[in-house]
Amino acid sequence: MLVANHTSMLDIMLMLRVSENPFVFVGKKELANIPVFGFFFKRVCIMVDRDSSKSRTGVYRRAQRRLNQGLSICIFPEGGVPEEDVILDEFKEGAFKMAIAHKIPVVPITFYDSKKRFSFTFLSGGPGVLRAKVHEFFETGILAEEDKSTLREEIRAVILRELQK
């Protein structure tokens, strides 16, 4: 399970560059409505309607099929791009619940520069280097579902510490 902070549309392309293993994104279904991007998104993502428990449950089945095919799963656990002044928003539990359920390690990844290069503020950003750090894996094989909040906070703390350096 690849998890990273999310500050820009560049994060999607940067994840493709950073990950050595093939993966599939889990993302909110609303992104499929974005012109051009949505066309590709629907073909390379497991889409979820966060307001539907049936959709959220279906993500687990589709994720298991992808894991069985040898793919990793990537989720931006903030659930969207935070406001411009937020360093790292709170994480939602879905990625961590899924990692524990499927007994797969969680790989925290820090993206440092995406907001500076291409933020969601109109006419902001500019050219430059995009840096990322892949942190040590967190094993989930011995964890139970009730450990998901602790796992979520431990991984968020790793990324937050890195962003505050």
C-alpha cells in the first residue's frame, strides 16, 4: 500500500515515477468527470464513492483482484488536496484498514515540492526539481482492524516530520 501526502495534480505523475512496482490508484469517483484526465483515470483507478458503503466495500474486492495480479495499491489518505496553508491534512482510515485486511505493508512516501511547482492556486508555481522520499515499510501482518487508527497516525507522523524539516 503506497501512501503519500497530496498537494498537487503533479503527485499522480510523481507517484508513477517514484514507485518501482506497478500499482493502481484508489480515488474518488468525482475525478472521473474531469475532462481528458477523467478518461484515463477511469481506466487506471479503482474508483470509490465515499458516500456509499456499498462502493467502499466494493473497493476491497477490486483491490484484492489487483493485488492477486501483482499490483500494489496507491491511496492519498488525506482524501483530497488540503487548503494551501495546510502542511498535511488529517488522514482518512481507508488505506490503513485495507492494508491490514489484505496483510500488505504500508509504504509512506513524502512529496516535498509539488505545491511549489503546480499548486491549485491560479497562476502559482513554477519550474524546478520535484523531490520525494520513500520511507521504511510498515508491516501489517500481525495487526488487527482495531490497530488501523494507530497505524494511520504513525504513518502520518513520519510524513509530517519529513515535511517540517
